[in-house]
Amino acid sequence: MGGLLPVAAFLLCTLSSGCTSGYYARLAYEQMRFLNAATPIADELQRTTDEERRARLGLVLQVRQFSADNGLDPGGSYLEVSDVNQSTVAHVVTAAHPDRLEPYTWRYPFVGEIPYRGYFERERAESFASALRDKGLDTLIVPAGAYSTLGWFDDPLPSSLLETDRVSLATTVIHEVVHQRLFVKGDIAFNETLANAVALRLAPAFFDGLGQSERGEEARKRHRVWLERSDFYDELYSRLDEFFETAEGERLARREVLARRKEIYAEAQQEYRRRGLDTGRRSGFLEGELDNARFMALHRYAKQAGLMEGFLASYPDTASALASLERVLTDQPDAYRALAISAGLPEKM
């Protein structure tokens, strides 16, 4: 999972005026450490004697160029690599109300309301999540292997991403670069689903262009599974939403609501297995007992992917698709509605 680290700690605490918030101050400090630890990938390619590391660093530069050739704008991002001594760059706390599909949100400068809060240290994330649980919220801490500052800074590649497989590495870089090209304020589900859709569509072509047909086929498989999971998540969302609305109308006791919710999620996990959606890379859907925080964290990366797919397929290339969407968004603030209007598609598929 990627994310926004509250826009690089409110642009490193507005760059010159200093920080009045302890949260932003800590993030700014850690962000500066991360940026200062970065070295040019070109230099690393000269120095390293590790052939696997060299190959993956070279792949990052190739992905950057491929992204630029396909209408994205990596700017100065991913020209450097920052060595981190852990597999997770940041820890993202997300929360939701247990009796309705409503995320708990925080408002940040430039990006609006976001349903998560990022931390560099696991302990701080756990402490914050614990406080939210004490308020009666469902909570989840999600590891983030990368994050985007939306082009405000030249994002280095976290070295931990070099430990992932090459399809994941390429897809993650494209995903984060999409955020730099287009980001809709206050609609994280749309932004993350769009970034996934573009990355998963482009990754097969990238590897095919390198003559790496096996990786190209693996990328296509991941794309298909993502679309299938999205359909499943959308169906489950509708089922849960209908249940919560009915429960509110009938004024069911909280314990009854949570008991029935538990049954719905258990039934959904069985159906997930029955459809074969647990094949390939783990999604987290089958990891323990589900609650609204975990489900909504998964759904926001694959919300109405079929609509997104239809939109992208209706244009000859990514550049023209995003340019058209950007124009429509100036008059239509609802991102999914703008998507449908731009491609002449129904809003739900």
C-alpha cells in the first residue's frame, strides 16, 4: 500500500515558518531524514557490485521513462534511492465507524479529507490507533512500502521496494507517479483506484516491451484478479450498506448490529474463497476477522474498477484519458461521475 504522508508533513511545516503541530513536526523531521539519505540511482548503478540490486535499480529508471512516454509525469521522482533499514517506510492508521460504512477522516492542507493518518514509527501508530479504539472505532494499521508527496518533492525510491518482485516494483512506481499526474482533493478511493487501474494496465505493456513475456503475463494476471476482487468488494459494500441502513431504521441494538455484521463478513470470506479470489498475492481480506476499517481500506484501492477500466479503454492512450478527465473535473466535482461523463459510460458497471 502507498499513501500520502500528510503532504510531506505539511510541506515540511511550510518550509520556513516552522511547525506548531507536534505531529507535523515529527513527520517533517523523519521526511527530511528520508530525503537526506537519498543518493542518485545513477551513482548507485556505478557503485553496487550486487547484480540483482543493479538490475532492479535499472528497472526503476526504465519504468520512469516508460511512464513519461505514456502520458505521466514522474518529474524528478525515483531518480534517487533512499536506504531504509526496514520493509515498511511508513505506518498508516485508518479507522471506521463499526455500525456504518463511514470512515473516520482527518483534514489536511492541499489534499482535503483523508481516511488515514501516517506515522514513520510503528509505536506512535499503535498508540494513536489504541486511542481511536477507545472511542469505539474499528481501526487498522497498514504498512506502506511507498508514498507520494504529489510532486511537491522529488520522491526517492525507498530501498525496501528493491526487495519486492519486479512486477510489484514496476507497478508501485507507476502507481505513485499517477498521483503526481492527477489527484482529486478529498477523494482517496477514486485516486487510489485510478492509480491502480493505470498501473495495472500499463505494467504488462512495460514488460512485453522489455521482451519479458513471463512477467508481462504475471502482470496481466494481477490485473484480472484486481478487477474480479473489485466486483466482489463492490457487491459486499452494497450488501453491508443496505444492512446498516435497515438496522438503523429498525433501531437494532449495537450488539445485534455487530453480531450480524460479523456473520456477513464471515459469509463473504467463504464466498471469496469459493470464487478463487484468494489465489496469487494476498489482499488481506482473509487475514483474521474482518471489520469495517479493514474492508474499507481494501475497497478504496478497488472501488468501481470496472468503471475505471471502461473509461481507460475508451481512449487511445493514458495521456488523452487523463487529459479528458481533468477537463471534465473542472465542472463536475464528483470524480466518479466525471469519469463516466468523460467516457460516456453509466456511473456503475
